[in-house]
Amino acid sequence: MMAMHAHALAAPWQQRRSEGTLWVVALSVIASQLPFALVAWQMREFPLEGFAFSLAFLLQGWWLMQFGSLRRQNHPNAARLVPGHLRTLRESLVGLWLLIALLSAALPGSGLGWGLVAALLMAVLALFSVMPWLWVSMSVIPLVLSLLAKEHAFDAVHAMWRASPAQLPLFIGAMLVMGWLLCRLLQDGGGAHMRRYARAEKQQRPGRLGEGRRLPPGPIGDRLAVLFNAPLAAWRRRVIARAVPTQRSRLARLDLALGSHWVGQLVGGTIFMLVFSFSTAVAWFGFGYSIWHIRGESSIGLIIGAMSAFVLPMLGLRSSLLRTRREQALLMLVPGMPRGAVLNRALARRQLLRLLLGWGGAMLFITGFSIGTPIFWSCMAYGLACLPWALSMLWCDWARLPHAPSGASQTLPTLMMTGSALGAMALQRTLAPSPIWLAGLALATLVLALWRWQQIGRMPQAFPAGRLSA
């Protein structure tokens, strides 16, 4: 019996080993721990609290990977036709969840309270992965946390927890409820399970938000897809209607076939600003509280979210190019289509323009929300550190991209960029060097850009992508 549970939990690791991507997991772990290591290096020690937080972060990442695998194994046919399959998955899920919660509670400076928080966070992440539309609620989290902190709610809860003699029964009761809810997320192969599975499969079709981002499944997701794809559809009609035999027109049509378009980037930034505006309106009209008051430490999440909304959609170009190799091959047959170094440089110019526009929009938001606060220079370091990584990921040898598209093709660049940017932010906050070093970082980015521009002209023709991969 235990062997079945071990096989279920080992599935994601075996899959990565077969794909040869275990190194991606190792590199992701290193990137996620980089900010903690930099702070420890500056302080010449690693406080137990920092050690506990870094390990708790890794445990949550482990949970997400394992839950995603168990959910994929929860096929509706297997749940009904394979004896004991569903029970094995549910027992594996709850057992792993309890193990991670107990490990979190055993970390230095933790306890049952933090174990319960870790268990709750895992349950919430699992629920959000099954029902992606719930992520909309995260837009008001900074506001809620700020209001709770302002009213000293966290101190009151902490004091009540420490003083109450009934914390163990409360812990057990809460864990039982959450464990039962987790079991319900793995369905038993009935009609609801079949419909959810069919909707998940339906997500794989080209009905996407802008440039490959999947929307929540179901009728609501379909309507949202039509709404958010409307700008791209309008731009497609315009480009096709005005097609002329010029290089600019050919490249505009080429952009439409690559699956990663600047309109999707614009949609992502617009959605972020709409969510921010909604949170601001709720704070002001609902609570009489200006969101401007959370500038500073409380706004770091918003600042990271702004950069993610405006810049990260561009990094989806990697997976998009792998998905559209056939379209690229056909477009290369269009008379007058640029080829060789001319195509590489034209593509690089368009990518640079998109990157600078998205990065510039994010930096305008970040500057306005951090200027005059103690975290201003830290935010500038964060933004500047994103630029060289994003540039190096976009200006690469597209002809040698690996053929097998995987989640790592987009997850790894995102983790590397975000991890290095957070490391730069941590360095600025802990070392507090002169802002002149940021000018050095900008100069290094410029030198990198000039060097890569020279390399682009010597690289093989970019399209079809991945044709020269081993």
C-alpha cells in the first residue's frame, strides 16, 4: 500500500528526470533562496527567523509541485475504473499536507500557530489552482492587511493565541476541516469531475487572454476570453486589411502568427491598473481610507505585481515560438519576408521596443508609488535589475531553442529575473550603498545590450525557432 503512495508522490520527479529538467528545479531553488543568502551575507549571520522563513518558502513550493501532479493524476476515468486509485491520491495528498504543516511548525521560532498558517496557505493555494478566478480576490489583500495592521488586529490575535489553553484542540479541529476540503478537490469521476476535466482540456485551445495566458474554464471564462481578445482581434483585422508589400507590414503579420503579441502585453497592464483602481475605490468609498497610506513597506507586493503585469508577458515569447514553429516555416515562404541577419535584427528591435514600453510603464507606476518613502531606492534597484535579465532572455539564439515545450521554458526565466531583482532590492535595503551604483547597473545593461546586438547579427536565422536544436 505504501508503495502506491510513494509512486503517486514520485511522479513529478520521475517526469522531470525523464525530461532532463531536474536541473531546472535545482536552479529554481537556488534563485528563490538568493535574496535570503544575500541578506545573510551582509549581516554576517543568518538569524533563525530568516532560516525558518526561507525553509517555509521552499516547503510551499514543494507543495505546489506535488499538488499539481496529484491533480493531474486524478483523471475521471481512473478515479472510477482503477480500484483504490482515488483513495491513494487523497491519502497521499493529505499525508503530504500534514507533513509539510508539521515541518513548518517545527521550524525555529515557529509553533502550532505557524503550522496552522502554513496548512491554511497550502489549502488556499490548492483551492486557487482549481478555481483560478479566485485570484481576483488577491487584489484587495494589501488593503485588508494594511487595515488589519492599522487596527492592531494581528497583535490581538497573537496575544489570544498565546494565552489560550485550547490552542491544541483548535489546531486539530481546523486541520480536520481543511483536510476534508482538500480531499474534495480530488474528485471521484462523477459528472462534475468529467465536466471540470473537459473544461480544463478546453483551455488548451487557442482561446487565450492576449498572449497565451489561460482564462478560468467554463462559460464565464469563455465570455472573458471574447472580451479580452477583442483588442487583438481588432488589431488583426486592421493589419490584414492594410497589408502592403513592405517589410514593416510583413513583420506585423508575422507578429500575429507568433502567439505573443504586444496587444496582450497592453491587456495585461490594463487589467493590473483596473484591479488597482478597483482596490483604490473600495478603500476610499468603502472604508474612507486612502490607498496612498500604504506606500512603503506595505506596497512592495503591488510594486512586484506592476513589473510582473507589464514585463513578464513578454517572456511568454519563448513558449509561444515553440508552439508556432509550423506557422513560422510557412511565413518564411512569403515573398519578401526578411531573412538571416536582417530578420534577426528586425525581430530584436521590435522586442526591445516592447520591453522598454512595458518596463517604462511599470517604472512610472513604481516611481509614483515609492517616491518619498524609505523603499524608493530599493524599488529602483528592483526595476533596473529586471532589465538586463529580460533583455538577455529575449535576445537569444532562437534557432537553437529546445524542441520540447515545457513549463520550465517560461517558469525558469521568470524565476531567474524575479530572483535577481529581489536580490538587488535586498542588497540596496541591507547595504544601503550610494545610489550611484544604480547608474553602474544601468551602464552594465547598456554594455550587455550593445554586445548582444552584435551577436544577433551573427546568429542563425531566428525562424523557424528550434530547428537547429540537438
